[in-house]
Amino acid sequence: MLNAAVQFAQPEFFYLLIVPAGMLVYYFLRRNHIHADLTGSTISMFKGIKPGWRTYGRHLPYIFRAIALSLMIIALARPQSSLNWENVSTEGIDIALSLDISSSMLAEDFQPNRLEAAKDVAIQFINNRPNDRIGLVVYSKESFTQCPLTTDHAVLINLFQDVKQGMIEDGTAIGYGIATAASRLKESDAKSKVIILLTDGENNAGDISPATAAEIAQALGIRIYTIGVGTIGKAPYPGTDFFGRKIYHEVEVKIDEETLQRIADITGGRYFRAINKNSLKQIYEEIDQLEKSKIEVKEYSRKKEEYFPFALGASLFILLEFLLRLFVFRKIP
């Protein structure tokens, strides 16, 4: 925790303090001329009478007005408290998650299916890394950025939950998935830049080969962890029969592990194979630990607006001036 301090976001408003200061100077220079004179043949009858509290108090309404104006000017300068500044530890890592959403991700060798299992585990991973910027890319025959790099993980998770198969044309363009994620990380100045690419198939679409995309990522200083998703052998894939009833077909699991391994090798990452949801969770936990080896301390400021006490004080002094003029120092027309 750092020392308490107050800063002003718009200190230029302090120049306006010359206005209430000028008001007070002007008022007291002419204070002998702002009350009525009493004409009489002699003032001997008033000798020995000491001024009462009203005599001295008659200046209070004007003083209160100047104080209220000063407090409003201070509120306009936007005082901000830094009492809650703190030092936090962060890995200084930017991570782009690249998720295959091709139709084969609907296979149910993972519960409820590969896509939903991958989303659930990835969201747990995001929650475990609150200080990192994380983004989301989805791909099938094409690719696009579902969420740019952000530390607002609530928004990221909401966008993650909206991901569905069929958002884009079917296919598996692994090269596009890497290239789009790399483009999100290209301008990053983070200490470590990482892509976590998940797929359950073979590259069969796109104009960029996975190896070429990996070489581009490597040139940008990006490390890629690849995850192949699917059981060994065959997996149940949902469909419908002639009457619209749900049935399952056994489809062969085809993952191009050689390509995924090559992608990881080119960029200095690692390849993992997930055969069920539990093993997928363990893979993300391992990646989480691997990417905590580069620790950097950063100082984050969480400022709090402190204008309210000054605005409240100004309101109270205006009210006091009004009440004094109305009930105590009423002027006779």
C-alpha cells in the first residue's frame, strides 16, 4: 500500500479561485458603505454601547457565499484519492486464445461436447489469470477476433459464452487461426506473448499454411501452445434420422499431431493432446504454470473521485447564507 495522497485531474480550475478572493477584497474595502446611515442631531445617547454579535455577524452571509464558490471550484478541479493504490504482482503476459469452432467440435466424446468443454475449461483459465490481457480468436474455414486483448475478463467471458458452431463457414483453417491471433499480439509490448491454439482436426482450408503462420508468429516473438482435442479412435457425433430423431454416428478422430507439434517447435511452445475434459483442464493448468515463470511487478492506480465532500460543503454554505439573510440579517427596504 502506498502513502495516502490527493491529486486533481483538472487543476486548471484553480485559476478561478481568484473570483471568490476578489469578492472578499471588494466587499471589505467598501464595507463601510454597504449599510444605512442614521442621521441625528447628536450621538451622545449611543456612547458606551458596544457592538452586538449581529454587528460582526452581518459579514457572514457574504463570507459563506465566497466559501461556497471556492468549494465548487475545488470540486470542478476533480480531487482524486489514491488511498487505495496498491502494488500487485503480474506476469506481464498477453495471451490470445484461438479456438476451433468447426462442426467436428460438436462431437460428444467430451461432455457435453468438445466445443462447450473447451469453453468451460478456457473460462477457468481466464479466471485464474486476472492480471493478464487475454483475447479470443475463433476460426473454422475463416477466422475473426471475438474479443481483442483486454483485462476486462467479465466482458471476455461473456463473449466467450456467445461462441457457437456455425458462426462462420465450416472448415479448419489452422493457419488463419494462428495469423489472426498473431495480428492481435503484434503491437503488444508485453514481456511474453502467447497463443493457445485448440483444434480437433486437420488443416483443410485457408491460404496460409500452419507452418508459415507459425514462422510469422515466431518472428514476432510469440510462443504457441497447441492442443489437439479428441479421443483415440472414434467419437460419437450427433445427427438426426429420417424422422428427426437424434442419433449418433461414430466418426474417426483425425488430428494432425505432426503439424501441431511442428507449430509448437517453431515458436518454442509445446504440443498437448487432450482425450477428455479432465485432461484438457490439466493441460491448461500446466500452461498456466509455465507462463508464471516470468514475474514482473507493476504498480496499478485505482483512483477514487473525491468531489462529493466539496460539493456537499458548497451546498451547505449556500443554504446557511440563504437562512441567515432570510431570518437573521433581513434588510429593510
